[in-house]
Amino acid sequence: MLKLIIKILVSALAILVASWLPGGFEVDSFGVAISAAVVIGLLDWAINRFTGIDASPFGRGSVGFIAAAIILFITGKLVDGFHVTLIGAVVGAVILGIVDIFIPADKRPM
């Protein structure tokens, strides 16, 4: 359970960092970032479960990067207070990919 909480918190922090950069990626509060992290995790799980595509932006090639951007864009439509444009989804996928590089595999947010 602690591992899951750490994943959600790390993902929420990465989302907040991405929202501080210009580019169409906005988060209203830390609570919204946590909600978005949960939705991103669920969408990532669903895509991986049904298609076999791991939506990690880096390390999985262009398919993972595109899947991560799509997940962020869809999350923006599902979570109130989480606003993502198409460009913002790409910027966010890059930020989450950078976080993905530095976090050990068992603690990755996506």
C-alpha cells in the first residue's frame, strides 16, 4: 500500500512541475494533481492491460511517448481543475518521461 501511495505522490509532484512550465498544462491545486495522478495511473493500467503498450514516455519509444501524451490529454477531460491542451500533453509527457528516467523502476509514476 505504501508503494502505491509513493507512486501517486511522485506522479502528483511531476504533474505540478509540468504545470509550472508554460505550454498548456495547468493544475488548480495539489488535490487536483493527486486526482489526476490516480486517473493517469488507471488509464495507464487499462492501456497496458488491453493493448500491452507500456505508456512510459521514455524507454518505450515513440509509442510509449504518444500513449503518455494521449493519457494526459484524456485525463484533462476527465478531471476538473486539470487543464491540458494537445501541446500541453506533449510537454507533460516529456516532463513525466524525465521523472521516469530518475525514479527506480518499481516507483515510477507511469
